[in-house]
Amino acid sequence: MKRNYLYTLYLLVAIVLVISLFVIDVLPFKTLMIVVSFIIGYYIILLVLMRFKIKLKLLTLLLMGVYIFVEVQIFTIGKNLLMLNKQNSFVEVATITNKETSIEKVGILNDYHQDYVVEYLKEYRYEYMVYQDVLTLFHDLDKQKLDAVVATSNITSLLEEPKEYLYQNPKTYKIVKSGGNTSIDLTKDTFHIYVSGNDHYGRLLSNARSDVNMVVTVNPVKREVLMTSIPRDYYVPLACKEGAMDKLTHSGIYGIDCTIDTVEHLLDIEIDYYARVDFSTLEHIVDTIGGIQIYSDIAFTSYPDKVKFEQGLQIVDGKKALAFARERKAYVDGDGMRVVNQQAVLRAIIEKLRNPLVFFQFNRILDIVSLEMDTNMPTNKMTQAIKLGFSSMLDKWHIDTQSLYGSDARGKTYSIGNQEVYIMKPDKTSIEQAKMKIKEISR
């Protein structure tokens, strides 16, 4: 009687597991069928052995424990996917001053998240003057012609030598996300993801400079991935500013949609989704998966973190992976090698995630991603992406990389104004070659 009760309990636990697997739908079909076949097959064996009074009590209890563990993991995956999709983008506006003083004369920058700034000004009832460029605005603040500047809190990142300012009364405003592509099947159709790496720690701001600009093209049928990197200082027409010329990294301060539209115009593609991360995200993911293996062409000490690297292959943790991806001063071709190293770090993370043992850390990774990454990928597309990821553990994928390049120059930018700053003048040949390679993998 006890044996029948145990086997009935096994059947109930197994049914719950199978239903959970079908509802969450993250396993490739072949893998799912193998799991279901095993569960049914084992139960049939139990029924047959019952006739011969052969007991498999210990094994049955062990399998039930495994099933329950997997069910908990599946439930957590579903919860984390919902959290990730509900993450809000936001912009932070603050009163920026040189010193604590009464505020009467306030300056704002024309056409720079104007709606949020105006809403902030109404709340605090400041009278203000409008400036056309950021350098003149902060020059007048430094010369005490203004008591304060009201702007998004990261505006000082546009200054080549920002001073230590006071940020008073910061206020956060939510931004409505643009929706990702809902019409494609990520397990069958080629898709493009724009990966943006913001240059700061902590809370992920929607309007921050993008240190990493990469388009990841995935062809699930051919089992091919192509990473196309664009230098942060690439001198491009901003799609959101009627083609005004600026560095690509500065497009991030006008929001992710501005960057995506600009990159789409540059590469002649339609980007399906975006993923925005910052320094914290990279460090935590690398640490969670137990570090990654990277190769350094030279031995160097990173700037400004003073992290030491040996020449050759080495295992690095999150902090060292970030330092490796950011380094440029140690190389003759600083910006070019930084892009190469960024691709190497992402490739190493992908390769590590293909290890089946990472499954036991999968929900921890989703915890990090749900808190520290912003994306417009719908929940049902995330499940398809996870399914594609699990299938990559079994299949051989080819990962290729390419980078746009250009020449050093100086020029005026829309966001800064009349002062000439360092830019990278795009090489048209490299752009056309990149377009062709993206089209080839997309076929």
C-alpha cells in the first residue's frame, strides 16, 4: 500500500513538472521530448516491476527530489522574466550648483530632455534662462552668473574636465519604453540586438553615455552569431536631432531610441531589441558564472583601476573583466583594441553560458539581469531566447566579430557646442563591409 502511495505521489509530481515545462516553454522541443519520455518511461517501469514485487523506493524518492528542484527553478525563471519585462526606464533631473546657496538665477539647456526639465521647474517654481550649448551653460555657472543648472544628472559627463558639483533635489521620471519586435520567432528568424554598455555603476539611467555600442546579429537556423562593434567616438548624424553631427556615445544622453535610430541609419538595418547594461551588470554576471577566460596580447596595468594583466590566457573575475573591456591607454590603437577586448569579453561570457553546469546558476543570473539590465524584449520572446540558449549547449555555434573603424580628428558636436573635441571620422569602406557581412549572416 505504501508503495502504491509513493508511486502515485511520483506521478503527481511528474505531471506538475511536465505542465510547468510546457507553460514556461524554455526547453528546446527535442530536449523537452526526452525529458517527458524519461518521466513516462520510468513510471511504466515502476508499474511493470510492481508485478514482480521489485521495489525502487530510494530511486523514486531521489527522482521526486530532482523534479521538485527543477519545478522551483522553473517557477523562479517565470517570476524573473516577468520582473525583467516590467523594469522601468527613467531619467533623473537635479539642481546642479557649485555651492550651497539661495537659488534665483537658473540655466537650462535647450532641447535636452526638455519635457522632464520643464516639469521639474514647474514643481520647484524656478525662473530660468535657456542656453544653446553645455559649455556656455556651465561656464556661466562656474563664473557665478548662474546660481544653478537644472538638467538631467548626467549632463556633466559631456564636459571634458567636469568639476565637483552639488546635486540637490534629484527627482526621477519614468520613461515609456518603445516596444520590441513581436512578429518574429527567435528560434527560427534572424534578429538584431543592440547592446549598450553605460559608463557608470549603480542604478541604470535611461539617458547615459554609451561606452559600448554593439549590434549582435543572431541567425538561429545557421547557428551563427555576428558581433558588430561601433567606436564610442564615431562621428555620426543623430537621427533624433535632424541629422546633427555628434559622437555616437553622446546619442545615449538623448535616450536609447535616439541611439537605436542612429545605428539603424548607419548600418541600414532594423534593430529588433535592445539590452542596456552598466559596469555593475558585467561584474556581477562574470562573478556568478565563476569567471571567464580571456587572452591579452600584452602585459599591462589598467587605468585608472590599476588592475594587472599578464600576457596570454588567464581567468578573470568581474572586476578584471570590466577593466580589460575598458582599457585603451595601454595600447597604441587604444579605441580599436578596446572594441576588440569588449567583443572578447562578450564572447567569453557566451561560451561560459553554454556550459550545462551553468543551469544551476541560471536563476541567479536572471536575478542580476532583472535588476541590472533594461530591455524592450517582450516576455514571450525572452522565453524563446532562453530556449535558443539551452539549444546552444547541445549544438555547435559559430561566433564572428567585426568592427567599424575610422581616423582620429577633432570637430564640433551637437551636444557640446562650438568647442572642438576628439572624434573618430568614419571610414566609409568599413561601414559598407560591415553592412555586407550583416546581410550575409541574415540570409
